[in-house]
Amino acid sequence: MGFLLIGIVLSLMKYLEFGPAVGWPWYVVLSPFGLAAVWWWWADASGYTKRVEMQKMDKRKEDRIDKQRVAMGMLSSKDKARKK
């Protein structure tokens, strides 16, 4: 996502002739878009994207279970304080 934002900002700066990007060649200005494509390819090929998604789902599941345990009174006050 960061590469895309940088690419958009540099493209606008080049197009509007503002700042240091005016003197840069277009391939330098557009290179963050290529880097974003390489990043997405690597993230999908290495399993990074799936790992992060699974960690988020596991965290949500754990939080939901803990919330239900607290509501049922199954956690001690020490465990309640530790979870907050």
C-alpha cells in the first residue's frame, strides 16, 4: 500500500510540475508501481498474505472466546485484569 501512495504522489508531482519530481524521468516516477506489483507477487507466492490473514482470524476467535468466558464468569479476576 505504501508503494502505491508514493507512486500516486510522485505521479501527481510530475504531472503538475511541482517539486523535485519535475526533473526526474518517468520511469523513476512510476517505479513504485512496479515495486508494489513485485511486493504483491512475493507476498502471495511466499504465503505471507495467508499467514497474516490467519493470524488476524485466530486473534478475533481468541478474543471472542475470552469475551464469552468473562461473560459466563469462567475467568478469575486475575485473568480478567491480564486480558484488559
